[in-house]
Amino acid sequence: MIVNEEVAKATGALWGRVWLPPMCLKDGTREQKEEILRPACAGKVFVAFCTSEPGAGSDAGGVRTSAVLRGNHWVVNGEKCFASFSEGADLALLTTIVDSDPKKPTLLIINPKTKGYNIKRLPSFMQRSGHGHPEVDIRDIKVPADAMLGEVGQGFELTKDWFVEARLAIAARSIGMAIRATELAEAYAAKRVQFGRPIGDFQAIEFMITEMAADIMTGKSMLYRVCAEIDGGLDRKHAHAKASATKWYCSEAGWRVVDKALQIFGERGAMCENPVERLHRDVRLERICEGTSEIQKVIIGGHIRKRGLDVYTGWS
Amino acid sequence: MRPGAGFAEKHLFPHEEELDVNDHLPEETEEAIRQAVRDYHLNAVNHAVEWGGQGRSSS
Ligand SMILES: Cc1cc2nc3c(=O)[nH]c(=O)nc-3n(C[C@H](O)[C@H](O)[C@H](O)COP(=O)(O)OP(=O)(O)OC[C@H]3O[C@@H](n4cnc5c(N)ncnc54)[C@H](O)[C@@H]3O)c2cc1C
């Protein structure tokens, strides 16, 4: 997570150039690991992840892209959206449901250059990362029967561990972005003079910086504590519960901090040449991806109902 | 030293404005960044050394 925190200080999602191949590739067969995971680790193969659909955003259970086995091929039909960089990826993990049965979510490994994987539209987004989030129409793609990760019906199970990693990575990135914004704002406040004094001397500005520092300290403490617990063998359910709370807190805190940094810069904070303006666009997305803030709260509420408040409060 | 410390400043910050203006980086730049990632041993930190990752814990 320390690496995520460090590289996320760069704007435009340049942190994505420090590649993290999908975690669930570790659950592939030995051949899949040789053919996909090894080159992915070396940076020779980029693997996109396509779950979201027009009708399946927060509700991933709403996936309708279907896969039907015909002889030794899957035939896949459906629609996907927001799959980051699937327009340029070498491979993509595609969440499908087998035989149109929502109880059989299944991950297929496809080549996005295959005939039938049609990029309909590459909308522009607020973050300019050089990578798109295309809308895709999938028509009668033929996928070899063994190009499947895990078993039929294991699709969501395989991505659960990955959710923990991805949510903690977002928390770490949000903290990294907040740190850079705070350092820039503090330096600016020390040299920008108004009413004959550096603006950092005004308590209104000083208090913003103190709140930013305390928000970072809180988020960072939470993040690395949960990471240490997971490294110490925390069970999967508690890891999932705590990763959601950490993702929610750090992405919201990151947003608060970067927004205050922009305020300290005044109009200069709105100039695209100022990293703070770009961080403002970047950090905003962290409250949406890998489960929105509202969905994290739904998850946290569910854990409290099932396991009790102690999950979050009963530690020393 | 913290893993990854200084990497963003040296290898990513110089390309930020170009990326924001063009929404694209030239392939030579992309390749130079990929090579720097390998040189700093930051590739696939989340995967096992056996498969070419850095074998750091994923948390
Ligand atoms: C930068 C970025 C990269 C992404 N990359 C990928 C990718 O690579 N692959 C991929 O498959 N997807 C990707 N996504 C999509 C992402 O997973 C979805 O945007 C996310 O799951 C939310 O879905 P949605 O946008 O359709 O919003 P919706 O689900 O339509 O939600 C809209 C609003 O309703 C709220 N809401 C929904 N349900 C509830 C509820 N039960 N209770 C309370 N509020 C609710 C949400 O919080 C939100 O505020 C990416 C998104 C972003 C921002």
C-alpha cells in the first residue's frame, strides 16, 4: 500500500502505469499463470476488468452478459461499460452469467480485439489519463471453453479478495493525493501575501491546514492499521468489513483535503497547470470506483448487523 | 527508504501536464515509464515473486 500512496501523488492516474495485474489471476491454472500472469507481471500484457454494464453498476449482481457453451467454445453476448483501458488491453476478464442464470457468475478471459467485441463509444471523462472507459457491445464472441478463470459460478467469489486489495489501494491513493495537495497548499500559504501578511498567518487558513493534516493522519493510521491486521492473519470477512470502512473514510477525507487545498490557492487553484486542480479531479473519482461511498456504507451497515459493532469498535 | 519513494517525482511528475493537455503520452514516454517501473522493482508488487511480481503483501 505504501507504493500506492507514493505513486498516487502523480496526477492523471499516472499511478496506473505502475501496474498491478488483477489479483484473481493468482487463482488461474498453472498454464494460465504461465501464459497470462507472468507476462502481466513483467508489464508485457495488460489485463482489463469488465464487470460494469448499463444495468449493473453498484449492483454487480445485475450483470446480464451471457455465456453459453457450444461444443468447445463459449458464445458470449451482452454489453459492458466503464472498463478502464479495455480499448487498448491485450486481454480482459469479463464477468458473465452462464446460460443467462444470475446464480452462475463466471469470469471469462477474452481478447478485446476479437471479432464481436465492438467499442461503441469512448466518452470523455473529467480525468485525462490517456486511457478510456469504453462502452462495448459484445456480439457472438467465441471464447475457448478453457479460457475461464476458476469454475462456472465462481465469478464473484474470485473477485472478493481483490475487492479488499483494490479498496485499500484506493484508500492509499487518496491519502497520497491528499499529502501532495497539502504540501503544495502549505508552501503556497507561506509565500502568498495579502493584507501585508502571508495568508498562512490568517487563522482561517491555518485551521484549514490543521484539519487537512489531522484528516490525513486519521486516514493513514486507519489504513496501515488495517493492513497490519490483514498481514497478521485477519479473516476474510473482517478484512472485507474493514477495507470498506477504510475505503469510505480515506476517499472522503482525500476529497475534503484536496478541496481545501484548492480553496487555499484561490483562483490559482483552478488553473489546470496547478497539480492541485488535477488532484481535485482525480480524487473525486475515488469516491465512486470499486463501490461508491454509499455502497461502502451499505456494506459497513451489513457487517454491523451480522457481526456487531465490535468489528469496528472493539479493538485496543 | 519507503518503497516507491521519489519515483513519482522523478518519473511521473514530468509527464503530468502533457498528459492532461493531450490525454495521451507518446509510446516512447510510456515505454520509458515502464522501464523505470521495472528498474525500481515496482512492477506487480501485489503478485508472488514466483510469477514475476515483487511478492509484497497486497495490504
Ligand atoms: C475511474 C473509474 C474507473 C472504473 N473502472 C472500471 C473498470 O475497470 N471495470 C468496471 O467494470 N467498472 C469500472 N468502473 C465502474 C464502477 O465500478 C462503477 O461506476 C460503480 O460501481 C458505480 O456504478 P454506477 O456508476 O453505475 O453508479 P450507480 O450504481 O448507478 O449509482 C448511482 C448513485 O446511486 C447510489 N446508489 C446505488 N445503489 C445504492 C444503494 N443500494 N444505496 C444507496 N445508494 C445507492 C450510488 O452510490 C451513486 O451515488 C470505474 C469507475 C470509475 C469512476
